[in-house]
Amino acid sequence: MRFIQGQDRTQTHLFPISLDQSIARDNEVRLIDLFVDSLDLNDFGFKVDFDENGRPAYRPSDLLKLYIYGYLNRTRSSRGLEKECKRNIEVMWLLKCLSPDHNTISNFRRDNPKAIKKVFRKTVQLAKYFNLIGGKMLAGDSTKLRAQNSKKHNFNQKKIDRHLAYIENKLSEYEKALAESDGDKKKIIEEEISKQTDRKKEYQNIESQIKQTGQPQISTSDPDSRQMIIRNNITEVAYNVQTTVDSDNNIPIDNKVTNANDSKAMGNMLQRAKSILRSNQFTALYDKGYHTGSEFAVADRLGIETIVAIPRVAAQAPNPQYNVENFKYNKEEDYYTCPQNQQLKSNGRWHQARTYQFKRYTTKACGNCEVKDQCSKAVCGKAIQRSEHQDLIEINKQRVNQNQSYYKRRQAIVEHPYGTIKRQWGFDHIMTKKGIARASADVGLIMTAYNLRRLINIIGLKTLLKWAILQLSCFLEFMVLLKLKMSQIRTSILFPNKRIFNFYVCLKPLYLRLN
């Protein structure tokens, strides 16, 4: 049987092809190159640290190209990217055969979270340019990405108390055994006592940090990460990434890395969306985790219409007919009417909860009511708390009931990027350590890669390449004109008139001869 034969590895070719000829004209690596070259990175604030008398630094544009290529091809680690620089012909072409070491690559991502965020913003602007962002309906949600911090190295007061109690029991056992032992056995027990004493000091130091900072928990490897519920009762030490996605083509327009839950996130994300779109004429869809009265107040102040899923009422009556939603509120006279036609009134006093104020409504009729056992388990009878934001909560409820078809689209819009990023690409964790800023850089590169991939899939690589070539030529032309203009301004400042200029020309040779 005959087989296709490869070429001899030692054979010298008469006409070797160039590196540029080995990369196809429609290869997406060319788009990455043109996209980064079209950006004015000087205004982005990329940090470049190097000694004046030492080795020159790598250009930020080269390292940014490397990272975008890596994230688009599911390679995020600095060591993995270092390997690609030496064996991947596409990366060789992209970086012109440069091969930075993994520390240089890692430090670039670590030191430039804000600049990377601006690169992501450019992808959003590019999507706007091609009319892929409608700006009429947005969906917001969050996803948890595991941090580089195990549960073992995450502590709260309860966990520390449990460890300290265990150590105290161990120490008491060792002390009893020490009194009854001698020789080599005694030395082994003394070493164990010393080991447990050192562990006790470590836990006490962590306990003092919790008390000083006032934080409910502390992570020792990645200090900003927090233990969070991923689903049901499963928890992980993670970051919570808030995302705002446009409904037209499922393109994220904003993202923010946090270490808190969703309850206080909606207002800030809406404010950022309004700033990005420069409009408040859109509808925002959120799930029940964002159902918070103070956040509805922020949305109302911004003039943005929200549709937020309604969570189940925590306090349920023994008989569902007597749940709070079945009590009618009279806004003009400020009282509730129960299903038994009794009025629950307030004394007008505002009570302070942790994050909001509320009024309390009760009635003395509960004491003699025949259905009291069906209405409330409390000894004093039914009591209703009405939040200061209750009117806005009721308006949201009306919107949800009137726009069921709108809300059903929320999951399909906002979960689309998460499905691609976490399930298809495998980016279910944060690559960086030591803080939320570095985690933001990692997420910024993920979202940049996602938007570019989405643009390639929707518009097509050829169209994007044409745009990038045009954009780059316009940028270069602009820089030439800017340089010419700056030289004219410099000349006008130094030489306000021709006479002074001619005088300077005459004196210059004399000045050079004397010096």
C-alpha cells in the first residue's frame, strides 16, 4: 500500500517562503494585529517599567496582541503564552518573532487592569459602529468565577472557633500524655505541642484580622475573594462578575468584578449602562436576586424602566389566603384592609432596618379574630412592614405582569456569553491572584476576546479586516497631520514673527562657535 510521503527535514529549499507568506490573508491573527495597531495605546495608560540604562522594554501593543490571541485560542497562562511564542507560527508572525518570558507576560496583565478595560470598551464601540447594539433592551446578571484560593484557606469566625477548639482539645490530650511519658516519647509529644501552639497563633492572627477589618470572612491566598453560593447549597471561594448584555446580538457592553452578592448591584450597573449608551431609553431585565427597594429607587432616579423577577415572600401565613399580597393597601388614608375586612393602621413612625426605612401596620382586632391561627403564628397577631420603596416595588410588579414575554427573553440574552465563556472555552475560574484589580484584568481580556469572536461570527472576518485596514490608514494619516500641526504650534510659540526667526538663524552659528 502506498502512502503520502512527507519532505526530508534536512532538505534545503531553493526558494523558502517568508513568514508573512506562511500566514493566510484571511487568518484572524491579521485582524488582531490591525485591531491593536488601530488603537491609540498612549492614551490608555499602559505601564511600561524598565531601566533607562538597561534592556529596552516590550511594546504594550505586542503584549496586548499576544494576550488577545491567547484568550481567543483558550490559552491564558503566561507560561503557556511563552511556549506559543517559540512554537506557534501565527504568534511568531504576530510578534515578529519576539519571545517575552512568562514574567514579562504576567506582569503586563497584572499592572494594566484599567487600560485593558479601555480595550474592551473599544470592542463595544466597534459593535456600535456596525449597528450591532440596539440599546433598547438590556439584560443583566452575574456569574461566579472560582478564585485562586481554596476553601481551606478561607476563614470566618465560626471556622476559626472550630479550629481553636480542636487545637485546645489536642493540647490538653498531649499535656496529659506528657505527664505520663518519658524519654523519646516525651520528645515527640513536645514537638506535637509546639506544632499545635504555632497553629493556634496562626488562627489567632487571622481572628484579629477579621476583628480589625470588620469583614465577615478572610481569604489568605487571594484576599479579595469570598466564599459564595454557586448553586443550591454548593459554595466556592470566588468572584462575582456582573455583566450587562444588549439584546440585539447578545453582546456584553459592560462588566464589573465584585466580591458581593447581587442585591445591591443593579443600580450601579444601570448607571454605567446609561453612561455607555448615553441614553436612558432602554428596558433592563434582571432576575429575582436583584429585587431590592433601594435599587429600584436608583433606577427611578435615572429614569430607566426595569423588569425584575419577583421573589417569593419569605414570611408565609399558615393559610396562603392570608398572605400579605392579599391585603389591600389604601394609599390616600395609609392603611391595609385584611381579607376579614379589618383595617391595619400605622402610628406614622418610621423604623430603621439595615438598609431602608419602613412603617409597621397592625390592628387590635387580631386578638378576637376567628381566623387568627390561619393568618399569623405571632402572639400579637398580624403585622405588616411597608418599605419606603414599596410604591416602586408595586410598579415593577405591574411591569412584570404586563411584559411576561419580555422577561422570558432575559435568560437567553444574558446567559449566552456565560455559556460560551464557561462551558465552551472552559474559562470558569480567575487566572490571577492577589486582589480584585488583577481579577478585573483577566475578566477584561475574556470579555474582549468574546466580543471580537462575536463580531467575527456575525460580520465576517473579511469585512472586519477591511474596516481595520481603513481604520489604521486613517489613524496613521491623523498622526502625520497631528505631528505637522504640533510643529506649527511650536514654531508659532518660539518664533512669533519672521524677524525674530531670522535673527535666531543669524545668531545660531555664532552661538555654536562659542560653545
